[in-house]
Amino acid sequence: MSQLKFECSSLGFACEWALRADTRQEIVERVREHARCAHNLPELPGELLGKVESAIATA
Ligand SMILES: [Zn+2]
């Protein structure tokens, strides 16, 4: 089973953070956590969530 990957810079942040996960759901959850801790975004705006979804790529 191939993994999925996501890079925070794809959201437009000057940020090196990236992750790999097995499911899109896990990526979205971890991006929410990262956005809250690292980018001071308690809630992920719908616009950014859409960008997250479209930036998830096969690893
Ligand atoms: Zn980031």
C-alpha cells in the first residue's frame, strides 16, 4: 500500500514541515494539529482545508 505525503509549504507557508501517512484522514488531522501549534490557526479555514486536500500526493 502506498503512502500519502503532504508538505506544509504547499499551503503557502514558509515552513519545512512535511509528513507521510497511510490515509487522507490522518493527514488532515495532523495538519490541523500542526496548523494550530505552528501557525496559530485554532481552526483550519475551509479554504485551507481545500488546499490540503488537493496538495495530498502519493509518496
Ligand atoms: Zn507549517
